[in-house]
Amino acid sequence: MTILTKEQTKRICDRVLSYSKADECIVGVSGSRNGNIRFARNAVSTAGLAEDTTVSVQVAFGNRQGTASINEFDDKSLEKVVRRAEDLARLAPENPEFMPTVGKQDYKPSATFNAKTAAIDPEYRAQAAAYAIEACRKNKLVAAGFFTDGTSFSSVANSKGVWGHQDQTMLDFTCTVRTEDGRGSGWVKRSATDAARFDPREAADVAIEKALRSVEAKALEPGRYTVILEPAATSELLGFMLFGFNARQTDEGRSFLSKKGGASRLGDKLFDEKVNVWADPWNTDVPVLPWDQESLLARQRMDLIKNGKVNALQYSQFWAKKKGVQPTAMPGNIIMAGTDKTTADLIASTKKGILVTRTWYIRMVDPQSVLLTGLTRDGTFYIENGKIKYPIKNFRFNESPVTMLNNIEEIGKPVIIGGDEVPFQMSIPPMKVRDFNFTSLSDAV
């Protein structure tokens, strides 16, 4: 009963709404079937399939709210979960920022489901792991990785006529390859909605090549360098910054977009004019649900940065009412414009610079400027005269993505970055950035 049809979830939602005696009621029905295979030290360590289905009910009496969930779907159980939510609402304190649930929304379907991904089976997962393992054994390397795929559904309804249902698929693959002596390391990440866009051989080959090339790393003096950042190296950095595009945080002085006196930097040019960033649930590379799962507002395309200028802020229902503007749904994805240039093209046009495969252990230093600190890892290389010259030891960096996006020299072709490591589904390009600030060396590979 894990993957329910639209008709089945509609019946469940209708039954739940019919049982409710509250002023308003919101129902969510969701389920997933997630498969995985994990490997380490050139051998499969675990594999499995997890299934789950849940009904959640949120009710309100005035501005008192209660929420309950259950994984049983007979009528008696559905009525029970409604009564539990109502009992909790009567006991809850009043919420001074309570907002009534939204009225009927127009949810335009997005392309979140792919039949080929939904058909992934244990043999497919085993083959994805097998290539990395066998290739590493041949090259006297050691592989560790994780492949996961999922098919899921989400349905939402409320007592004001909202109704939406959508099926989703996804896959995510990460692989770390080390030399036997631990002196070289390579890493790769691939994400997709459509399994046809995933090639496990191509992915593993990238990690293998970087592991082989990263042996005998040389120390380079810390300082400011021109860097080529692969998408995986920038995804988390950008995530920290994009959370600042929140109207309330900005108005209350808690965002890098805040000005003194309560004003915002909306309309200001803070980035290079090549920078264009937007959210779009119907993007075919990183499609997401057409509704915000928290507010149930229908998502729309939102241009956050246009030609380097701050173009939009996200308004919650509460803050929108306070400011007398229309509320906006939370973005589910982030897309950044790019070009047709590959990472190799960016390297070829670089006289002197550093290629960064990945950043990790990132922490906030200063929220007002989005100054972050972190480390490079799993393949960092020195570039000279358009070619990778030799591997270098990893660095700690202190840098702000705001400054980084203002120092862009070239942008490449966007790739999909998803999974648990990033706050949004992303389509972002590799970037060549000047004056990236490396503050010290790290002995980790």
C-alpha cells in the first residue's frame, strides 16, 4: 500500500475532512519506496528497500493548532487521528502569528515523475556499485559510495477546497575513491529525476581519475587565488546565502540583504551582471512539487537575482499580511544561468589558478555578510597555462558567496546537484572566480 493512486488519496483526504469538527483542517497523505546500496573497501556493505506511508492532520480552533499523524487508513483510524489532532489543538496555547489556511489553489503539475527511475530494481543498484568496485580493484584503488533511488507521492487537501496530488522519483549517487596508501582521493556526486541521465561508469571514472591525479600533493601558500569551483563545491555555499532572501529576516535586520533603518537591498546590484538565479517548479532538470508543503501556496517562478540585482524576496503569509503585500511560496529548487562551457573549457582559459572539486565542513562566521569557513577536499589541483599542473594540499577558506558571485570571471554549463547535502534541488554551473580567500593549509586529503 506504499504508493497510492490519486483516487485512493483523494478518498482518504475526503474522509478525514468529513470527520473534522475544527474551524479548519489540513490533510497530507504521503508515501515512499526508497531503495539503496552502500559499498566500502571495494565491497557491498548494505542494501535495502524501505517503504512508508503516512496521513498527517492539522486542525485549528481559532488560533490554537494541533497536529497528529497515523499510518493506518481504515475509517476508524482516520477518525481517530482527527480527534487526536483536535484534542491537541484545544490544549495548545494561542499562536499570535497564526494564519488561516489558504483557499483553493491552482497547482500546475510539474515533471517530477519518471517511469524509468521508478523501475529501478536491486540488479540496477548492484550494477551501479559493481562498476565502481571493479574499476577500483583494477587500478589498485579503494572505493566507498552510496546509491539511493526513490519513488514517492504527495497529496494535500484542506477544508477550503485545496487539493493536489503528485508522484515523484529521484536518484542520488556519491562515490569516494582513495589510493591504497591514502595519499590520493577523488569524489563524485550525481543526482537526477530521470535515470536515463545517470551513467554510473561516467560518475565512477571521474572519482577514479581524481584519486589517481591527486597523489603527491604539493603545498601551496595560502592567499587569494583565481579558482574554478565545480558545482558540488559551490552548492552548500550558495545555500547559506539563499536563505537570506527572506523578507522578514531582511526587514528585521537579520539578513545580508538588510540595510540600517529597516530598509532592504531589493533592487541593488550586489553581484556580477552575469549572475541570474531563479526558482521554477516546472524546470525539467530539477522539477519540484508545485506547492509549498508548509503554506500550501502554489509555487510560481521567482527570479531572485536578475543581471546581478536582487530582484525578489520570499514573503510568508504572516509577514505579507503585516506588510500589506501578497505572500509567496517557499522555493523548492534553485537554478542558476550558465553557458555551454565545460569545466575543461574553464581550465583551458586559466593562466594560473586552482581547481576545487568539493567543499565541506562549512560553518557560518558572520551572518550579516554570509562569511563562511570550510575546507576543500577530494581533489584540489593547481592550474597553469590552461592545464592541470599538479595536485595540491587542501586549504581552509574564509569566503562569502556574496563576494564570490561578485568576482565571477566565467560561468560554465549547469549540472544537477541534489540529495541531503544541499538545502534545495539545484541546477548550478561551474564557476571561475577571482580572489578566492584561502587562509591556511589542511593535511587532510
